[in-house]
Amino acid sequence: MVKTAENHMKKNVFVYFIDQFCLQARCLFCVAVMGSYWVFEALPLAITAFIPMILFPLFGIMRSEEVARAYLPDTCFLFMGGLMVALAVEKCELHARIALFVLKTVGSEPARVMAGFMGVTGFLSMWISNTATTALMVPIVQSVITELVSNHRMEDLVALCEAHQSNNRKHSIGMRRLSLPNENNEIKREEMDTAMSPREQRMAKGLMLSVCFSANIGGAATITGTASNLVLIGQLNELFPGADTGVNFLSWLIFAFPMVFCCLIYCWCVLYLLYLRGAPKGSIIVTRKLQQKYNELNNLSFAEISVVFCFALLLLLWILREPQVVPGWGDMFREEFVSDATSAMFIVILLFTLPEKLPNLRGRNKNEAQKASSGLLDWATVQDRFPWSVLFLLGGGFALAAGVKESGLSHDIGAIMRNLEVFNHNIIMLICIMISVTLTNVCSNTVIASIFIPIVAELARSLEIDPLNFMLPVTISASFAFLLPVATPPNAIVFSSGYLKVFDMFISGLCVTLGCVVLSMLNMLLWAGFVFNLHLFPQWAKNPSPPLDVQDWAVENNMTFVAKP
């Protein structure tokens, strides 16, 4: 009898392991299908993100209800709140005022103009989506290029006129390939390709590339700056539930901002050497033109002041929730009851509540009262401009990570990748960064983060080092998409301006990528360890939720094991 029970138990254990293997194989198939659809865009990215909702229940990986819950975690509300605040900034045109103020301040020298563009774009992309920031800056860049080129041409034409005036040969001015500027001292866009000299074309390319590159770099500085950062936060909660990893808005800013600042300086140096050597010098006329455009803006409105107040309040709430050095306001509530998403959604409600115009207490007529009652942000603006597809894409990544963890696939892949343990941890980190950088240039950084963060987390856990050693650089490097126009929307927007060729973006992007990879490694080696205490293997990483053991599997399948006496 005992022998029969023992044989039955062995058989059930064998069936369990076969079932587990098949479960992981099915999950791997889902990951492969989803990754292929994302890379080749067989379907829209947001629609592809719904694949786990279909395949995971059908393949017995997760229940439908569990998959659905994975699509909208706390991180998605943080993403929504950050973007809605950005929409309020765009609606009141506060970002345009900031951009023009900085540009009129730096002057008209091309090198200083590029530094101004990169500083403004990098700063705005920390808080506003990279795509929106680039879309704002490109028209301003085009206007500045026009002014630089047209005024440089005007100076040349005046010199030619003076040189030939004594010989009565004014018509020889037309010998130069460039045509005369119009009465507004501007060049028509369709004449640019034939109107600019080679060095002016290089200058235009450098200024354009500075915008998309700095938008991609700047987004890495804050948790809400780019979707891949939010993927990391969401998957930390998914892979290590309840763990105090120390990653919050303030700690991320302290960790990433120095690296982002150095990357922007390095990017400026590369673009200057490639494109601005021998560029036409600036003109006081350009500075006056920017000053004129800034002066044409209306006075600081009530809406802009209110949005600045809400934006500053949001930053304070994010920073002071868990400042680490002193108790934060989050300590006033039960542990884990409030998060950064709580602050973000509070500010969103405040934006919908505060009026766009200063309320007229006298209320002369009904129309004025209705106008005054409209909020700093309205639902029509949100419906029109909010990137709902990115929200679905984030949710798909979270669902994919949940399935990979639930099936035990991440554990097995991490065990396989443990063969890399023959290398130094820093070499493994560099390999992870290079894989992330390479793939982020051919598909979405959100996709890359969603797929690889769980894998490198399990790899680090199997090597008994802090998972953040690999998760942080993979997330940061997913933003280094500089090589191709299709790599990221900012690249596509700049490429569509017509100033660039693919070769221009690839060569300059390759130089910037290599430098940013080096700076990312140095940041991890010299700074991240002090911010997140990465030198120890944390307790929260030692015992993550493991796959079901044999006994639990037996209970779920209504089987009873008879213990051997």
C-alpha cells in the first residue's frame, strides 16, 4: 500500500514538472508572438498589447481577471497624471514662453543657440512627453535657422553691393547661388535645399539633431519623463511586491540627473564638432528677432500662473513623500497606502477645478461667468491630445511581465543566463546595456523595458546581487535611441523636417550612443551604488514569490499525497 502511494506520488511529481515545462513553453510562445508583432508592427502597438488578455487565459498561464488587473496598476495612474499636467502646460502655452525666454537670453551664436535648444528641450522632456517637446521645438528651430541663414546672406549681399557699387555692377550680386531674402528677411521653406551653402546645411542639421537627441536624453532624468522608466517602477512592484527598493521620484532624480546633464554636454560637443565648425556666425538681428517674438507674447496670464503653481506643488508632493533624509508626508498614512500616483491624480483634479481665467466676482453677464468657470484643463483637450495608445502599451508590458513571472519563465531564463557568471558583474552589466541600446533602435523603448527588465532582474537574483544593478542601466539605456528615424517619435519628427538624411542621423547618433553608454556605466559604477546602496544583496530580492511547489500544485489539482512513514 505504501509502495503504491509512493509510486503514485512519483507519477504526480513527474506530471507536475511536465506541466510546468509546458506552461513555460506556452508563455515563451506568447512572448515571442507579442515581441514579433511589436518589432514588425504587424498590428498597431496598442492593439498588440492586448494579446496577453487572449493568450494567457487560453493557455492556462493566468486567469482572465488576473490579466485584466495587471493592465492598470498604480503606475498607469502616475503616467496619466504626469501627462495631463503636461497637457495643461501646453494648453496655456507656458512651454513656448520658457523656450523663447531661454533662446533670447543665450544670443544668436550657433553654438550658444544649440546649447540653448538642448537645455530647453532636455528640461521640458523631463516633465512633458518627448514627442510633445520635440513637436514644440522644431518650428522654433526652423525659424532660428531661417534667421541665421537669411541674415548671414544679407551681410554677404551688402558687402558685395559695396564692393561693386563703384563699378556700377550691382547685378553681379545675383552671381551667388543664394537668392535675396524677402521683405520680412525670411527664406521660404521650399527654397532651403537650394538656398543654403554646405556649411549652412551642416549648421541646420546640427540644430535639428540637437532637439531630438536632447529630448531622448532628458526624458531619462525623471520617473515620469519616459515610459520605460514607468515600466521599471511598475515591474518592481510586480516582481517584488511590497519591497522597499528605495526607488522613488526623488531618489531617481538624484540618480539620473547628473548622468543626463553629462550626456547633454557630451552630445553638444559631438554635434558641435560634426556640424558647427565653420558655421556662419550669429547676428544681432537674430537676437532682436527672438526678443521681438518673446515680446509679442501676451502678459503672463492667470492660467500660466496657476499651472506653474500646480506644477510646483506636484514636484513638492513627489519629492517630500519619501525624502529619505527626513520623514515625509507619506508617513502620516498607513504604509503603502499612498504613492506618487496619489499626488499626480490630486493635481489633475485640481487642474480641472481651478478656473482658466481670474473669476469675475461681479459676474456682469452669463457668458463671462461660463468662460471663467472653464478649468485649466478640460476633457476635450484630454480626449484630443492624450496618447491613450501609450497607456495600453504600458498595460500590455505589465501583463506580459506578470505572465512571465507567474509561469516561472523569468526564473528559468535567469538560470540559463547565469552562465554569464564567469564574467565580472560589470561586464554583464555592459552586455545588458548593449543589448538594450541595440534593440531600442528598432522597436519601442517601452517594449524593450517590458521584456528585458524581468529577465535581468532574475539574472541578478540568481547571481545574488541587487537586481537594480541590471534593471537600472537597462531602463536608462532604453532611452538612447539615436540611430534611426524610426527608433523613436522625436527622431521621426526631426527627420520629417527635410533637413536630414538617414546617414546623418546614424553617424551622429552612433557617436552619441557610444558616449552615453560609457557615461551610463560610469554613473552605475560611481554614483548609483551610493544612491540605492547596491553593494549588498537586499533581503527583498532573496525571497521573491516563487512558482508553485509540488504540494501547492497538488492541492490546486485536488490530489492528495500520502507521506512515506
